[in-house]
Amino acid sequence: MHRHTDFKAMETVNTTQQPPNPNSPNGCWARHGYRVERTERAMGSPKRDIYAPDGTLVLVDSDYDEEMAYCREHGLLLPATT
């Protein structure tokens, strides 16, 4: 007899998760109203598509370096503090 296990119910919820670093891609997206769509893959990290506040798809299947470059090129990073 095969018993079905609901793995979703077994996931641990991280209740101590910190907000993203303001100058990380996730911080830039959140601060400026961008939407990140994550699509799971069979292997590897999720596919990340980034949408501007107006709904325009601006990055497809992006990685960290591409996202940081977009944030720099579009003035989404906070000024460095010394």
C-alpha cells in the first residue's frame, strides 16, 4: 500500500526571515514596485522574471548579475553611505 505524503504541509516556515538588503535586487524590486515571478524548475534555482510597476516584462530568466546591472542602469540603488 502506497501512502501519499503532502510535502507542502511538511515545509518549515521561516518566521525569522529578514527583509532584503535595500541594495540587493530583491530590495530594489520591492522598493520600486517591481514584481518578481519565480517559476520552479525540475533542477536548479527557480526561473526569475522581473516585471516593472506598469506590468512590462523587463528581465527574463535573470540571474543576480543581470538584476544588479538593471538596478544600476535604471538608478534603483540607494546612494552609498560612508
